[in-house]
Amino acid sequence: MQWELLTSDEFSTATLETGVCIIAMGVVERHGTHLPLGTDYLSGHAVASLAAQKEPAVVFPPFYFGQIYEARCFPGTVTIKPTLLLELVQGVLDEIGRNGFKKVILFNAHGGNDFFLPFLAQCSLWKQKPYSVYLYTGELSPERREEWDSLLDSDEHGHACECESSVLMASYPNLVDIRKVSPEPGTALHRLQHLPTNFSAIWWYADYPRHYAGDARTASVEKGLKLRQIKIDALAEFIKAVKEDTVVPALEKEFFEREQKLREG
């Protein structure tokens, strides 16, 4: 069920029946020369909506604010001041909770959120909330990973690549122009390999200055439908597990009771 498509009365019923809201965390950024700026949030919201049809849940409206500072040098990218971004997303989560959801799933639809979203989830221990946050990273089981890999023809992936292009084509075939795919694959340049144990914010740009990682020339709708279904099935399983979970809320209650006793002496 998509939040924005429900009437107010339907929404109240959906809240009670599912208890779970999913928010697909995407961004607006460059995706090579052949994919639209909204690729992440478009694909993420589509996958979440289809998974929620399989395992009932409410999907938050398309959301495109996330960590994407590494793409600020490319036209069309939308970024927000770090502190404001954290406040914004936390405010959205609070609104989801205020509307009656006891469980919120963060579905990461953008690689640049890999550091931001775990920190955001960890922040839920700063102040007790009437809801629990679950971060779905999208990591596939060995069986699903094997099936995923068997569908691909290229070796390097990561951004606007064969799989990302195919998955978007499955949902929005009219938005992908394969004719514009670069004839040169986006291969990592390894310009920071002299610092093997270092992390620098510029690491992505160092490897992929064209904001293209992989080779999308073999992308297709047929391949995308199969890849997308793998993502849908995996997310639906996670939704089911979250709906059935009683451990996280119980542990959070225990944690904050102990924290309160400590503060009160």
C-alpha cells in the first residue's frame, strides 16, 4: 500500500492492519549518461511498493533526500547540509511514528547511504521513541546472490551498471536510453591505493570520476524483471520478519528503563 494513494480512512485501517511502514531511502544524483537523476528513489520506491503487495505494509511517499555529497560536482544533484539532513530524516521518522506505526523499515536504495543510515538507526538509542527502526541493507542470501550473479554478463558493478540499469528498466523502461550508454565501462581507477587502510570522503570520486561504475551495455528489461523480483522477494521476507519480531521492542524498553534508572540515581 502506497501512503500517498490511500484515503485518510484507508490509511487508518492500513496502520492498524500492518503496523509497519517502509521508507525507501534514495537520492537525486548523476547515473552515468543513460539513467535519470532519480534512479535510486524511483527503483527503491517501486521495489518497496511491490514487496508491500506481497507482504502487506505501507510504503512512505517517494523520498529522495540522503547522503550524496560525493556527487555535488555533477549537475542535477540535490544535497542537504549534514546536520539538517539528519534532522529532516529523523523528523520524517517521527511523523511516521506519530501516525501510528510501531515499526519503521529503512530500505536503503542508494549506496551512498551505507554510512548515514546505520548512524541514523544508532541514533534511536539517544531518545526513546514510540516506534522501532529496522534498517534493511538489501544484502542477499548466498542462494539469492548466486541466482543474481548468474543473470549478469559483466564483472564490475556499483553505479548505473548492468544490474541497476536493468532493474530500473523493469519499472520505468521509458526512462532508460541504452543508446546513450558509454562505450567505455566505468572501471575503478584506484587512485587512493597508496593508502590501503585509509578512508577519505573523496574515495568514490577517486575511483569513479564519471560517476559510472560498471558496464550497462548488456542491460535489458527481461534481465531487470528477474533481478527486481529477487529484490522484491528478499524485502518481502524481511517485512514479514519485522512484523513478527518482538525482541527489538522488548530490548529497547529494557534499555531505556535501565538508562532512566541510571539518570535518576
